[in-house]
Amino acid sequence: MEMIKTIFKSKTLMFALILAIFGVVEMNVKVFSVYMTPQMFGFFSIGISIIVAVLRIVTTLPLDKK
């Protein structure tokens, strides 16, 4: 239970969780892929990478210190 509380304190892990849920929904429902070209998907992937990098930069404490 303590680990779950710790995960909710991390913006990076929360983003990863949301991204994983989005992936599962997209695999089953095809909400966005029907509207995306391969080039748009590439830009989407780059955007996700940038968000993860920014979240990592703003991370100042290890999870066990939060």
C-alpha cells in the first residue's frame, strides 16, 4: 500500500500510468489512430519523449524521500 501512495506522489510515474492506460484504450477502441498519419504519430511520440524528459529534469527527490 505504501508503494501505491509513493507512485501517486511522482509526476513521472503518474504520466507513465496515464500513458499505459491510454495505450490499452487505444489498442482496443482505436480512438486516435484512425485520425493519425504515420508522421503525426511520430510527432506524438516525440512529444511524449519531451514530456518524460522534462518530468525527469524537474524531479529533485527520490521516491522514498517524498
